[in-house]
Amino acid sequence: MTRRFARPSFAAVARKEDSSRERFWAVFFLAVAAGVASLPAHSSTSIDRGRALADDYMKGNCFACHSAPGDGKIVTKANIAPPLARMRERFPDRELLLRQIWDPTVRNPDTVMPPFGKHRILSEEEIELIIDYLYTL
Ligand code: HEC
């Protein structure tokens, strides 16, 4: 009795699977590499990052106390503290603004504003990002 269909040997099937698996990974890595290469150097601007940090209740939580009348994206009814408005005009010295956020108790020992830098709630870099954002208000 003759066999009507020649069956490929096991080895041949395995070889075929190997090469298609290789092709899959080659295409996969190329796709990932192309994706990484096309990412912008900064996926969000320092202003967006600063806003997110200021708004985050685990980070700045600034809008629990302050309003930001110049930013329509911020939803708050806070009126515990002065509105964060015209910041560049009112705080032309960036260093003084940094100090106010780093440790407001220096200016007012009785303030309810947390000493964000001194208590390591925010890093200096995070405060700088928040200031970039505040200067847009
Ligand atoms: C728990 C409430 C609270 C939080 C949270 C808070 N602040 Fe304040 N902040 C105050 C109060 C109250 C004052 C008023 C000055 C004082 O008490 O000495 C103030 C004052 C300020 C001032 C000076 C304002 C001015 O017009 O003179 C700045 C700037 C400021 N806060 C920025 C921030 C930023 C930025 C954040 C978030 C990282 C923040 N604050 C979070 C309560 C808060």
C-alpha cells in the first residue's frame, strides 16, 4: 500500500516553527524599537507635570487650599489661602517662591501650609516643576 500524502518529518516541522518564531521576534523587536525611537524626548512638558504635581492629593495638593483662577482645568472651591494668580508678577524672584513652597513656616510659623521641601513631601525638582506651572497663572 502506498502512502498518498507524504508527511513531513518531525524535524522539518520543528525547523519550520523555529524560523517563523524567529521571524515573529524579529518583527516584534523592530516594532518596539521603532515605537521607542518615535517617542518625543519629553512625553509631557514641565508645565503639565507641574500642574499634575500641584493637583495630586498625594503630592502638592495645592488646590485643597488655593484656587487657580487662571487655569480652567483646575476644579476647586478652595478659599483657605490666597488664589494662585499673577504669580510671575507677584513673585518675580523665583528663589523666594521656591522658599515659600519649601518651608512657608519661615515667613509665618503659624501657617497651615505644609513645609513641602523641609518635610520631603516634594523634591526640589518637583517644586521647580510646580513653579514652572505657577508662572503660567
Ligand atoms: C493646607 C492648606 C495649603 C496647602 C495644601 C498649600 N497652601 Fe500655599 N498657602 C496656604 C496659606 C493659608 C497661605 C497664606 C500665607 C500663610 O499662611 O502664611 C499660603 C500661601 C502660599 C503662597 C504665598 C501666596 C501669596 O499670595 O502671598 C504661595 C505661593 C503658596 N501658598 C503656594 C502653594 C503651593 C504651590 C502649594 C502646593 C504645592 C500650596 N501652596 C499648598 C495654605 C496652603
